[in-house]
Amino acid sequence: MAVFAIHYTYPDDATEMLKIRPEHREWLTSVPGLLVAGMYQEGHDEVSEGEPTDEEPRNGALIVVEAGSLGEVTSLFDQDPYWLNGYILRRVVRTWNPPLGAWVADPANSPG
């Protein structure tokens, strides 16, 4: 199994999206291999250089899951109520095999 990081970008005005939040959360809790999920908290950002740009969305979320393949994750997350209702402006799914920490995907790659 591999670990995948999924980044969602939401609309700036999330009022309508939040109406289906309970359905989204119920679906998300049923996702096999879910490790963690949540929206980024506005106003708690630290940017290393310069000012935020249009490329840095105000509303977004990070979801981390363990699954067999990128295709499996993509197919599964196509069923997210937020996705089905058009509230995800951009979705990035990346294979993420961290070598350190509690979510080490392959202990053989971990130093030490």
C-alpha cells in the first residue's frame, strides 16, 4: 500500500458548499485507508517569502489516505459529494511515500 496526499481547492465563497458538508463528511469517514482530512484554517498561514498570490487559494483542504494505486484513489474520490456537486475547483492527488514518521509507507526506505 502507498500513501497519497490529496489537495482540494474550494471556491472563495463556501456558503453553498457547506450545505452539503455533512454528506461530504459522512462519505469521507467511509473512505478505506483514510489517515487524516481537514480544511486549512484561514489566518493561520506562514508564508516564507513575499505576499500571497492568486495561486495560493484561500480555501482548501488536505486529505491523506493509504491505497493500492493512484487510479484507485482518483476513482474513489470522484465519488466525493463535493466533487460531484462542483465545489472542488482543483484536485491534486500525489503519491506520497514519507520516509519518516507515523505514516512511513515503506520502512525499508526509512533512514536509520
